[in-house]
Amino acid sequence: MGVPSSGEFCVQRKVLADSALDELGRRRTHSTKPPLAARVKDSLRCSVPGLKRAVLKWVPVLSWLPQYSMRENAVGDIVSGLSVGIMHLPQGMAYALLASLTPVFGLYTSLFPVMIYFIFGTSRHISIGTFAVVSIMVGSVTEKFGPDSDFVVGGNGTNGTAVVDVDVRDAYRVQISCALTAVVGVLQILFGLVRFGFVVTYLSEPLVRGYTTAVAVQVLLSQLKYVVGVHTTRFTGPLSQVYTLIDLCSLLPKTNIATLVISIVALFVLILVKELNTYYRKKLPMSIPIELIVLIVATIISYFAKFRTHYGVDVVGAIPSGLKAPRVPDGNLFILVFPDAFAIVIVAYAISISISKTMALKHGYKVDSNQELVALGLSNVFGAFFQCYVVTASLSRSLVQESAGGKTQVAGVVSSIIVLITILKIGSLFAELPKAILATIVFVNLKGMFKQFNDITLLWKSNKMDLMIWSVTWVATILLNLDIGLAVAVVFSMLTVIFRIQLPRYSILGHVPGTELYVDMDAYEEAKLIPGVTIFRSSATICYTNAEMYLEALQEKSGINIIEQLTEKKKLENKLKRQQEKEKKKAKKAAKKLQVDVNSEQNPSVKKKGKKHQTVLVSPTEVGPVYGGFDGQVNSAYQMDPEVSDACPADDDDSARENGGVKTEERHRTHSVILDLSTTSFVDTVTAKTLNNIFRDFGEIDVSVYIAGCQVCIVQQLKRAGIFSESILLNNLFVTVHDAVLHTLERQAQKNVSQELSCITKM
């Protein structure tokens, strides 16, 4: 069908009820999907092509590595791999401190899991390894189950002679982190196998950004002690960050001046060079690796100036060279760390999948969310045997890997080689590196997260409900710790969804003249009421949480109070009944009197005496044709006033909008109600009962009810719920609101209305 140049079109067809549409469109009577048994049999059938597809799906590296182009990809992957590998060194050691582990374990975490993700991952650009958010979550677990107080030797602490056995404490914390990593990995694999990747959709963007911003604040508080050179008490549980801040402020007079000066100088240099990298990123072949440069320079200066012995600067300490033999994680700790693992699973996956999908969308390929869960899980399980802690994607390293020209995960392999060389030969040289340098590196890398405070201004302007989610998440995470804070944030986010469903917008629809459109009377000035017809719509799905409110809003907006109408109808019926009884008694008396007169043969004819006017009782069957033709039923909600015109004057529309969209005079003349269910996405039992009650109650006061705009799935659910009984035929269900209006007006024989409504609609 061609489109006219004027952009107008004309449609001429019959008014369609849902049953007529089934016949016109030849609705299918059976599903196009194969039976369940056939699908199960097909999934269990083994064939060479099927086996190949399964292998390529679960081991994605086999699908792209054989076609790897050395000419197109090798240079970019090598350059980006070198850049990311250089970033892995300072970040790995710095983030290990957040996990309350020694720096070498951060290097292990930057090596082994990356190799596993290279094989099983589906993203080509993300950099797997240490990340501040996950590191601080792991640190909260290691500190909770391995506090300093459990490793005190040489006294009871009351006289100041107690000393913490650092070596034993650190060894136990490594066992805890390995057990936690193994549990997280197993959960991620299981979730991936059962296709549980959709769970991240329940973490809205404001929730994730508010959570990561709160974690950034916790990271900042945890690293301030290294910047000022003091030893604070470790706190866990709710309000731990408040206690940490108070303790830190009380120790400020004991600040190590040398450590503070080192931190300030390093912070200034890092910020300055990073800003230069950003400003000249298009001109520089690769970013200046300022973190690594600061790391090397600070180590050299610290070694020759003897910062540790002369000025009391806290340094990293001995870093063992070489790789350690794999070791099975302690199974006795699995149950201990299991509750904390759930929060880490969700957060680590949410961060990784959000970064990977962003990169995939930018470069035009697809990321399998469930396979990503499996890849992360295998990386963590494998890493747990080599004393690694939980990994996820890093935004800063991923951006460097992508901007430096990386095309595939070969860049990750190159970065792993850099880390491996450092562990084998160079790592031990960083023994004199001040911990303050690592803390400043962490601070600088938190810049992007602290920029998320700008969300407050943006959300205030765009969506205040999302601002509430962001704020509640931030406050709960700061005050209640990471695991409880995440749980509170998710619950509150779900409650906001329920709240929005619970309080939808109810509106009365009016007709736009010259079209078949029906819009909200409060939003459009040109919308006109259809005399005697109320068109009602809810902005949300009707379900058990708002079904009662839907019925109340319908009565309020339409001006039809069911209880009052039924009461008035009952009073009228009783009054008619009493009048009938009186007339029967009068008739009996007159008959008796007439019989007496006949018997007495005094007067063969009866002359009427008394009143000139006699009361005539009109039965309900006689009222029907006069008032609208409702098949002999009295319509107490629709009583025609002969002095009131059928037209709906335009100057009365404003007064009509003042009371929910329906003028008071029009309310008393409503004979039909049309329920627009186009916004409904599902029907539960409460909704079905509510609709049944609406049909029943409005029917008792002689108001016809119609349903319009239902999707096919909604019609099927209504049929299964028994909504279309013998008294409620399928003819009450229409394809569009316009069809229902035309049917209503045809039935009421009210063609002469102010709007030109017909089956031919020009738009």
C-alpha cells in the first residue's frame, strides 16, 4: 500500500470485536514451537556439528584464534598488552593492600586468572585482574575472619607489650582469600550454567554507581593511614567507617611528616602527568606510564635515603621471587565465607559485564552474559589454587587496552608476560617501596569513581526516584558495610518498582476530533468527552498490589458510586413495589365495590368519582424504550433529560476537567464504561476477579462495560481465568478503543454527537 504525499490515510472497515479479529486474521489454534518432548530429544541428540557448536560455545578462544590475523591485530595487541602490563604492576601491588594482603598476591592475581579468561572469555577488550571495589570487599572478609587481635603474642596488650605476629596473620588471611575466591568462582560457574546472567538486570545503573561511589569512599578511608603514616585500629561491621574516621582523626597529631611529604609529592606528580596524558592522548603514541615511573623512582630514593630506618617510613617489605606451587584451598573455610561470597559474586559480575557490553557495543560484536559468568568463575577457581583473590574487569585498564589499539585478548596474554617477568626477576627489588606510594596510586585511580558524585545533580534534574536509589545505596553502604549495604540497596530498589506499580496514573480519555485517537483529558485540551461513555486507563499493569485502587479510581473518575447507585436502585424498586401493592389493593377494593353494585343492581354502570387525575404505574419494561433502549431495564445511571442537548459543547470541557475529567452532569448520564487495557502486561487471579466484579456491579446498575486494546497473551489469560462467562460474552472485548466507542454509540443510537465518529477515520 502506497503512502500519500500528504501523510494522510483513510481506513474503512467494520467494527472489530476480538472474536471478529480472530476470524479475520485467522488466529492460530496451536503453537508454532515444537513440543517439549521434541525439544528435549533434539537437545540430547549427539552429532558432530552439534558437538562442534557446543565446544566453540564453551571454549570461545577456538572460534577466533585460528582466524587470528597477525598483520591486522598483532601490533595493536602487543602495544596495548605492554601498556596494560605496566599498569598491572603498580595496581596489583596497591590493590592487594586493599584486600589486606601483601603486594605479591596482587601480582599473582594479575597473572593466572588473565590466562584463563583468555581461553573462556567472550569480550575482546576488557582487562581482567585486580580492581579497587572487589579488593576492598575481599579485604573486609579477610579482616573480619582474621583480625589482628587473634594473632597477638608477647603479652595481653594492657601494658603495651603485645605484638601482632604479622607473618602468621598474613598467612591465615591468604587462606581466607583463597577459600573466598574458590567459593565465588564455583557460584559464578553454577549461575552461568543455569543461565542466571539476567540477575544483573536487577542492579539498576543508579544502584551500581551509588554502590561503587560508596566503596570508593571506603577505599579512601582505608588508605589514609598509609598517607599520613599512622597505624589505626581495624573495625568491622556496621558503622565501621565512622569508627575508622574517628580513630584516624584522633591519630593525626602522630602523623609521620616524611610519609606525608612523600605522599603529597607523589600525588602531585601522578595527577599532573595523568592530566597531560589525557590532554595529549591523540598526539602521544602511548600514555606515559607514570605509575610505574613513580614506583621505580620512589623505590630507588627510599633505598639510598634509607627512609625506613632513618625516618620510620612504612615500606612494602620483602617480596618473594618466583612462583609458588599450587595448593588446594582450605575446605573448612568454605562455610565460613559462603554468606559473604554472594555479594562479591553479584558486584564482580555486574562490573565486568557492564564494561564488556560497553566495549562490545562500541566495536560491533556480541558478549554472552552467561558465558562471561562461567569465564569469571573458572578464572577465580583456577586462581584460588595459586593464591589469587577474586578478579573482575578494571575500567581504567580496559580503556587503556582499547585505546592503545588492542583488538583481541592476545593483549591480555602480553600483559601477563610482563607480570610474570616481574614476579620472577624484578619483584624483589621493590622491597623498599613506601606503602604511601601505593596508596597515592589508589587515590589517583579513584578519580573516575569520585566523579560519580555529579550523578546527584543530574538525577535531581532527570529522575528523583533514581536519586533516592543512589542516595540510599550510598548511605547504606557507608554505614552498614558492603554486604549489608548491597542487600539494603537491592531491597529498596525493588520497593521503588512496587511503589511505582502501586501508585500509577489513572486517567479519563477523550476523543481527538477527526482521528481515532483517545488521549488523557488532563494532558490535551482538544480531547473531547464522548457523551454517555467513560473511557478509563491505568498507566501500569493491573495486579494484586493495585487492583483495589483500580476499582476505586474507576468509580471516582467516572462519577459512578456503585454502592450509592445500588442503594438508590433498591429504593426505587421498593418504591415501585409499594406503589404496585397499593394499586392492587385499590383495584381489589374497586372490584369488590363494583361487584356489590352489580349484585345490588342499583346502577349497571360505574361512574368515576373523586380525583380527575389518576396515578399510572409504569413498569420497568415500559421505561426501557423511553430511556435509551436497554432491553426493558431501568438505567438508573443514565436518565435522559429532555431539556439537555446530546451535544457536548466545547466551552464545557474546562469544567469537565476540574473533576477528574468528567463533568458532573455527564456523570449522571454514563451508560457505558470502556476499560483500556493496552498497558497491561499480565493478568493474575486478583485482576481477573476485579474485572469480573466490575462487569457484575456495573451491570446491576445498567452500565455496560467493555474491554479494549488487549494483547493476545492477555486475552488468553483472561479466557483461562474464566472472565468471559455466559453473562460476559466475547463481544465485550474490542481490538481498539475506537471500535468499542463505535459499538457503544451504535447500540445507544446516539449518532448526533459533537464529535464526528464513524467507521471512516481520517488522520
